[in-house]
Amino acid sequence: MNTQTFETLEFNQIVEDISSYALTNRGKESIRQLRPSTNQKLIERWLEEVEEGVAILNVSGSVPLHSLNDISLLIEQGKKGLFIRAIQFSEVLSFLEHCTKLKRFMKDKGTVAPTISLYADSIEDLSALEETIHSVIKHGQIDDYASKTLLKIRKQLSTKKDKLKERIEAQAKKYSNWMQESRPVEKSGRQTLPIKREYRKKINGSVIDQSSSGATLFIEPKELANIHDELQLLHLQEEQEVEQLLYGLTGEVLAYEREINIALETMHQYDIIFSKAKYSRKIDGITPAFSNGFTIDIKSARHPLLGEKAVPLTLNMTETDQALLITGPNTGGKTVTLKTVGLLCMMAQSGIPIPTAAGTVLPIFQQIFVDIGDGQSLEENLSTFSSRLVNLIAILRKANDHSLLLLDEIGSGTDPGEGMGLATAILDQLAGKGSTILATTHYSEMKQYANEKSGFINGAMEFDLETLQPTYQLLLDTTGKSQAFAIAHKLGLHPDILRKASMITYNKEQQFEVERELLATTDYQQQVAVNRYGRKKEKKEEKADIASYEQGDNVIIQATEEMGIVYKGPDDLGNYIVQVQGEKKTYNHKRLRLHISAYELYPEDYDFDIIFKSKDYRKTKKLMGRKYLEGLTLDEEE
């Protein structure tokens, strides 16, 4: 399967989505490198692992996997003769603790995950190494008690520092009159007094630094020089002892290299499995069955990148069905159908559950080739037709009886007659190779070709003539009829024109009835009243039926898809007064569509004044209904 297949079917986007769930960089990279396998046992094992991973997530929510990525680097660092630094041992400890937690976590998961729960058993007991590191490292630092020598050195350091502090404070008091500041200042790790330049000769000591203006000199009194030298020597001894301890601890880690690598690999595999499992839960994935031959039985599949917006795809091709030729209008879902089938096959063969209903069966293909999209090559100065033909030639060379071919609008981009001939000849050749083929076409002649060709079946994308919208449903064993005439008829094109178009296209005349709404229009009356010589014919007046609505009916205003409630009507012209968002407007019956009848919405004796009249109007009407009140009138509201 070449790069074009992965990109066109958006498999790369799928593995990128899965990699976002991985906790380690190595896991993310391994997922990005996922590729379909042809080994059925391996594929089934991968899918079984993911199923068990989903089962664990369903009962536990999270898995104690280690999220740090550089443990392997630390091992390599030690093998190169470099010690692992104290702060890095915190990462080693975290990894070892996760190993222990993971073993404990998987111990009781055998019921829901009998296979992958056993993987944790390969992680050996590393508690001894963990204890050794804990005895030396505390809070990312070498502990004072890591060795007797280190303890002794650090006690001496503490004593010397206390002594130095006492001496420098005494010196500060002694020379306070000559100091720029009242407190000692540390410079280059040594304690100094900030002396004004003009008093330099008053103090016996070494200048360690000076201020940016030069007005202040930082002088180390001679009385402190020996203490500083002793401290520096103790620091060197401390560093040497720490290095020795870290080298020793690094050696302990390297002694467990094999056990650590096994644990790392186990963690890595778990990272991949649970990333797939999390993705599977997101898309409601299932594990398909695999046919021994080439049966394709896809049940209610959704393209994973479309999610809930996708119209479920159902497709069944038996062992005797080698090729499916799909027809239908543009934007009807033909290309999405091809991509969905190809992507599901790639996902399943990569051990990724697929978003279909249970019972889905797929073949295992050695190769998947696609010829979908524009394909125009600006670099090679090839037109769309030339570029796609180059791609088809490559497919002809490589395809075999274990190949899935997804060919969109085969033969398009050139003269229709020649394009249809090429498409037919290419399909013949590919069928002879035994490949499984899903192809789409606009050529009506190819529907008959598929009907007569052994192993070929026709399919069509359904189109709803009532709404003039595609349903995106694939219908098998049927040919997609051209919808151009039907749509034109629905939109009001004169039947005489459609009959003539049918004669030109199919060499036979189809009958088209005149729509009632069309009969009522002035334009139509003029069309039928004038013949081709410009002479008027007599025509009986034919009054269009007026749709009947009742007060309180809930209707849709078709132009704006707003919802309103019928108040009055119709008048002689078929107009109704409709209340829309509290405002009464007039609409012709042809602009309205019944949504819910008043009979379904309101009781028989419902007072519609509550909907259509103001509060003041209803109050006045109620008062007048009880008794006569002089001067009180009721003006009708419209």
C-alpha cells in the first residue's frame, strides 16, 4: 500500500488521532508507523488485545502506565561511562514504582482481559533496585547518610560554614564605618565586605570584585582566607564522594538492564494497546470478522472522521461479486463510500477496531490502490485526465487477485465517448486480474455493462426527489437514474421541453405530467397558450386547488423555514394570515407547509384568543361577557 493510498484514504489522520492518546514519545511514534498486515492471526491478536484494553478501561478508567520518555536514554548514558545524575534518579524511581503498580493493577484483571493481563507478568521484581536507589537518593539529592565518608564531609562543611559566618559578622562590625553597606556580601562563593574605595588601605585582604561604578570594593579579609580555602577543599571532597556514589548507583541500574528493557517494552506495548482502546471507545469501534475469501459484509458503517454526521453505510458483496459499479448524482456520497470501505479495511488490518455494527466481515487484502480526486500534477505539467491515467496504468501493472481497487469516476476528464470506452476496457483488464473493484461513474452506458458483465453488480446513491437532496444511502442491485430530468420537472420546466430532451438523449419520448402548482401560474398559462407560430390557443380556465389550513395549525414558511401558527384564511387568492414570532403576516398557501395540525396540538374547545389576542383585549372581552359596562368597547385586533 503506497503513500498515496494512506493519504487519500486519510489513514494518516486516523493514526495521528490514536497517537494523541499515547503517554510516551516512543508510543506516539510507533502508532504513527502502524501499517496494515496480511497475517490474519497477527491481526486477530492485535484486535483481541484492543478488545481487552477496552474491557479494562470500562471497569477501571485509567491504567498506571509510566509517562516519562527518557529511561532508555539514561541506560545508554550509563553504558557510555557517564553517571546518572541525582535528579535523574527520580525518573528511574518513578518508572520502577509504576512497574510495581502495573503488576499489581493487572493481577486481578484476568477475568476481563485474560491475554494482556499476563503481559505484566514479564516485568520482573525490581524492588531491590528501587530500595537501593532510595537508600542513596532523597528528594532528587544524594542523602547525607548515603555513605559514612559523605556524612563526615558534610558535617565538617557545616561546622566550617558556621565558623565563617561568625568571623565575617565580627569583621563587619569592626569595619562598619568604612563599609558601603552594613552586611557582608557573597562574591564568587566567598564572603566579602563592601568597602568604600577611599578606605581600601584600611583593610588587609584581597579584592574579590568591585561595583560597576568602581566606588565599592568587595574585599575578603585576610583573617577569612584560610577558612575559605578549607571550605573549598571540603566541597571538592564532597563532589568526589557524590560522584563515586552516583557511579556506583549507575552500575546497579546497568546490572538490571535486561529486566528494565523488558519492562520498558511491556510498558510500550501497553501504551499502544490502550491508545487504540481509548480511540475505539471514542468511535464505538468493533472487531470485524475476516472472510477466508473476498466476502465484504459491512453493516451500518460510519466514516470515523465524520462521526455522528456520517450516514451509515451498509454494503454486501458475496464471493461471486467481484466488482461494484456505483452511480448517482454529484455530492451524493459515492466518493465517501469508496473512502469508507478502503479506510475500514486498512484500519482493521492494522489492528484498529472499526465504527460499524456487529457482524461486519472483511477480506484481508495484500494491496489497496486508489484513484480518487483531481490528481492534477502541476510539477509534471499533466492534466487531470493524464495524471489519473498514469495512476491507472500503475495500478494495472501492480494489481492482483488480492488487491482492492477504489476507482472514482473512472475514465472522466476527456471526451465522454472515449472516456467510457477506456473505462470499460480498463475495468475488463482489472477484472481479469481477479481484483476486487469498487468504482463510480457518470456514464449511463456502463450501467448496462455492469448488468451484463459476470461478477459485476450495480449500485446507486439514493436521491430524494421530494426534497431534491441526496440521502447518501447506497442501494445495491440497482442503477442510479439520471436525476436531471426529474429535478427539472420538479422545479417546473415545461413538459414539452423535457419530452424533447428525452428524445434527443434516449431516442424515445418520456411522459411528464404537469404539476398542479405550475398550472396556476401566469407564466405557465402563457406557455401553453402560445404555440410555436405565435398564435394563441383557447384554453379553459383551470383554477388551482388551494391548500386548506385551520386556525391553530402549525405551519412552516418554506422560504425562511420559520415556524408560524395559522390565524385566518384563506381569502379568494389562497392567502392566509399567519402569526410568526408574535407578528401577523400574510402568506400564500403555496408558501406554507403543514408541520403539526391544530387537532393534534389543542383540545377541541381551546380558546385561540390566548395565542392571537393581547392580554388587554382578552380582559376587556371577559368583562363585557359578564355584564354591560357603559363606554366600554372592544376593537377587533388583526
